[in-house]
Amino acid sequence: MRRVAIVHDWLVAYTGAERVLEQLLALYPQAALFAVCDFLSPDERHFLAEHRPCTTFIQRLPGARKHYRGYLPLMPLAIEQLDLSGYDLVISSSRAVAKGVITGPDQLHIGYVHSPIRYAWDLQHQYLAEAGLARGLKSWIARCILHRVRLWDVRTANGVDYFVANSRYIARRIRKTYRREAEVIYPPVNVDGFSVHAKKEPCYLVASRMVAYKRMDLVVEAFASMPERRLVVIGDGPECEKIKAMATANIDILGYQPADVLREYLEGAQAFVFAAEEDFGILPVEAQACGTPVIAYDRGGCRETVIDGVTGLFFTEQSVASIVEAVERFETLKHQFDAAVIRRHAEKFSTRRFREEFSTLVERVWAEFKAA
């Protein structure tokens, strides 16, 4: 019987990467699970089923529960200490260091990559600026650390036998970073958990974690300049107070909301606005599963999940003016969008599709590996 190990970066919340992990565990229930650290709360552990992850020494370091990312310089060492020598097939689900596990010549390592380490590669300068590390001694220390992380990241790409990317956008980043080709399998989206509402409310919705790169501030500022357009904002995070201060009377800031409330707004909004450059972007697909058009920034994964003029509209710049122009354009075209067509498009990204594509890929690659 084939012995399977699944390696994940860290377990701290149920986000897009964890949805992929959930389906991998469903496909391979006998697999052993490994992670850098596990700080999931009891009510967030449902997707792990009966799995109890084996973690690294970072689990026990001071303050790791809240500041695990601060231990990034130690994560390459930590992930390399995981002993996977007893497994035939290793599947890593990596947005940072999981792909760096050590495997031998008789083990097949398939790496599902959500992104090469974003803050170490092309987004380094953006992250340093947002963290207040653009200048000074701390900046030089951070840059030296990230330089070492990049060297390690490229070296460990050689330990992955087969790369899988979560979008064509990430496949291009893998080619640029590691000089390796990657097959694309889109992440699973629970489209069956959403339904189409025939009647849409005359409001727009933006929802996300309130961090700088999501650019929710641009959306709020754009609608502040359009007092006749109502916007509902769902989410929380470091930029929450800044965004609240920007809100005008036509903007409702709801903060964090449970999944069922978010679903109601996704189903009822006349359009979902998305200004981030995401690797894939699950929320825009969930909106489309509700038959809700998406007004999205024309970069990143949205270019693969939104069809301009059919399931939504694109704006070309991350700017207030560009968002305003797109919203006004949508107002003139909104009656042309067909909720049933939008829903059918979203079904192409279903959970069932992910399981079928990933299991087929694994069996094909496994057969080729054993034959070689």
C-alpha cells in the first residue's frame, strides 16, 4: 500500500490554502499530516477530520502563536527537520516553505504551489514598505534574511519532482522563480454552498481581510466619491480603523461576519468589487456561484476566473478613478448580465472538479515515476 505524507506550511486559520488541504486529506484519508506549526482553535479544526499534524520546533518557541511569521528565518531549518523517509508519496501544499521538505530518490514529491514566497520575491519591496522597513538598519537586516530565504527557496525547488500551480498566473511565477514548468489545477470552491437569488439589492459588496495589498481602501474611497451608490464592506484586519475613517454615509462597514452572513450578502448584492492582485481569489468565484457579477482588477487570478462582459467587468488600474469608471460602466450594462450564465461559469471551479483533476494527475505522475 502506498504510504502518503501531506505537508502544509502552517495551520492558523481556515483560508484558501486550507481548503486545498481539506480536499487533499479527503482524497488521501490515510495520509500523515505535517506542518511548521498548528495554532488552530477548536472550532476551526473541522476540516482536519481525525488528522493530528506533526509539527516542528517552531510550535514551542516563545510568542509563536501570535507571531509565527516572525520566525520565517528559522522556517527553512524547521521544515527540513521533518522526517518523511517512511513515505512513498509526499504532497506539499506550499505558499512559503512546505515544498522544502527533504525527500529521497525513491520518493515522489508533488508540490502544489499557492505562490512562491511572496514577500521574498517580486513583492519584497511592497512588503518592506508596508512593514515600515524600507530604510535603516532593520531594513538591511530584513533584506539580508530575505536574500538567504531566496537562495534556499531556489535550491529546494530541485527537491520537487512535479509542480502544480493554483493558476496560470502562479505557473508563470514558478517559471520565473524556479525555471520549472507547472501544471495548473485551480483550487476547490464550494459552489454548491451558494445559490442564485433572482432579485438583487441595489448595493455593491466588497469583502476581504483588511490588509494593505487587498486595496479595500481604494474601493471605499471610490464609493465615498459616489454618494448615490451604496457599498457594504465585510472584513477585519490591520487596516480596519483606517477604512472606517474613510467611510461616508453610503458605506456600511460591517466588520467580520460569519460565513452564513457573508453568503447572504454575496447572493443579494448586484455586484462584488475586488481590487486585489490575487494568486487565484476564491471570493470572486463564490460571488459568481451566486450569479453575482464581479468588478475586478485586471491582474492576477481574476483574469482566469472572470470573463469580461459575461461574468463581470475589469478595471485596468488600482486607482480610485479606475474603480469609479468601472462601476459607472457596470451601471449602464448591469441588465445584460445573466445570473444563470455566471453561475454555470463558477461551477467550473467546484470541489468535485478539483478532486477529479488532482487524483488523476497523481495517478499519472505516480505511474510515470514507478516506470522510470
